[in-house]
Amino acid sequence: MELRIEGMTCGGCAKSVTKAIQSVDPNARIETNPAARTVKVETAASQAVLQQVLEEAGYPATTN
């Protein structure tokens, strides 16, 4: 799935986003793109769960 994260503007943000996703699925495949403010995720976790952990981390996400 691909999510848009307006607040992800740098590599540090991308690390925080990655860490948040891995907190619910350590085996998730994650591809962040801070310039485009998107993240592509292959995970067993649901989109709702990802959006919840990202919001809790300070990076609210929307679907693309």
C-alpha cells in the first residue's frame, strides 16, 4: 500500500516513520520517499493499524 505523509520532509522523519511501522510489523518492507512525502509498505498489518501508529508517532498518513 502507499500512504502520503505530509509531515515527512527529511531522512530523520523517514526513520521515525519506518520505526513506527516496524513497531507493528518488524518484517514490513518499507520504501520511504521524503521528497514526494510518500511511503510504500508491504505488510501484514492493516492500513488502519498503520495509520494509527503513524498518527501516534506524529506523522498522520492519508491514502494516495
